[in-house]
Amino acid sequence: MFELNLHLERLQRLQVQLSSGKRLTRASDDPAGAAAALDLRAILGQVEQYQRNGEDALGFARATESALGEASNLLRQARTLTIAGAKDSLGQGERTATAMQVRNLRDALLRVANAEYDGRSIFSGTRTDIKPFSLAGDGSANYAGNSEDIVRQVGKDFQQTVNVPGDEAFNVNGSVAGVADAFKLLTDIADDIENGNVTRLSDTRLREMDALLQHVLGLRADMGARLNTLEMTKNMMLNTQTNLREQLANTEEVDLSAVVTQLQTEELTYRAALAAASRIVPQSLLDFLR
């Protein structure tokens, strides 16, 4: 009878494996395999979290790189207007119109500086819930953000900074030596054009503009390098996830063809044992009655 129950238990376990597709339906099926599966699931959970962090990091870094690109384009246009405004031959009407164009570029730069990604301000440091820049009465900008980096854990031993704080990006408050405040510089250029300060425009302002433009372009190039690193890390995490899922499947899942064969064999064995038991039990009762 014990052997019959043993066959029945095996038969039931194979039926569960066949219906669930899982080799491990309870820890007692294979304690070592169950422990390995738990470890794999824990590692897989970490990798999937790194992937989510990486996707957010990529999105934020792309938005930052794009905004720095827009800023550099606006500064190039302002540089062209600075050269045009430095001509002695310009009439006052032309100077006023050119100055207005520069101020419009300054306002466009302010909009870029207040750009958002997924509802979060790009250039406010870690204070992403606020609008970081506002224009002051003298044409400079007030900065309400901070100078902190936004750092994402995108691998077990790897973190990446995905932002550029606004005070650094636009050198508000003179945080970068040798570079002018972007908003104040554009305001000064517009004023100099309107007032006909051609010497200052062709000398001081143009040098300041070149230094600012190189600064922003450098930040953009650095963010581009970070993007490349994040892309490589993303691909590495995808490969790791695929490998872990394969290992988990090999640990937990059954070979269906093998289980079907085992099930058929076990069914035949169980039926044979059942038939043998049916012959033995009546004879045992008769012997008992005698």
C-alpha cells in the first residue's frame, strides 16, 4: 500500500508540473533548486530596478543635452547679431531693431533654462519641482534652484549624473570663472547695440560671447558622453536580464516532452500497482476470516 501511495504522489506531482509548466511547485521538490531560484529572482529584481533607473536617466540626460543644444544655437545667433551691431554704419532704427532681436533671444534662452522633462525642471539642480529662472529688472536672471547633481544608480557599482545645474549651465551668479552670466551678457549686448558702443561690442562683448558659447558647448559634449555611457549600460542590463531569465527558466521550468513521457510511464506503473493491490487485498481478507 505504501508503494501505491508513492506512485500516486509521483503521478500527482507530474500532473501539477505539466499543468503549471514549473518544475518547482514547492520548496520540498528540490530545496537546492528552490534556493537558487530565489537568489536569481532577487538579482533579477535588482537588474530590473537598474533598468528603470537607466530609462529615467536616459530621458533626463537626453532632455538636458537637447536643451544645451538649443541654448548654444541661440547664443550663436546672438553672436552674429553682436558682430552686425558693431558696425559704425548702422542707423539708429537698425540698432534699435537689432537690439530687440537680441532681447528676444535672451527671452528664448530663459524659456530653455526653464524647460522640463516629465514634469521636472531640467536646470534647477535637485529642486526639480520649481521653475528655476526669472528675469530681474536689470536684465540678469534670478536663480531659485541649487547646485546639486541628480545622480541615478544604473548598475550595481555604477552611478551617473544626468543633469547640469542651471547656475553652472548659464553661469548665473558667476559660478564659473572667466565666463559671463548668459542673461546679463545678452542684456548688455542689446544695450550696447542700441547705444552704439561699437568698440565694446567688437572687443569685450564678442570675447565674452565666445567664452560663454564654448562653455555651453563643452557642457553639451560632456552630456553627450554621459548619454553614450548610459546607452551602453542599458544594453548591458538588457543582456544581463535575458541571461538571468534563461537561468531562472532552466531552474524552475520543466521539459514538457520529458514530463509527458514520465507521466505516461508513471501512469502505467500506477495502474499495474493498483491491479496488483486489488488481487492481494481480497486474498488477505479471506485469510483473515479463516
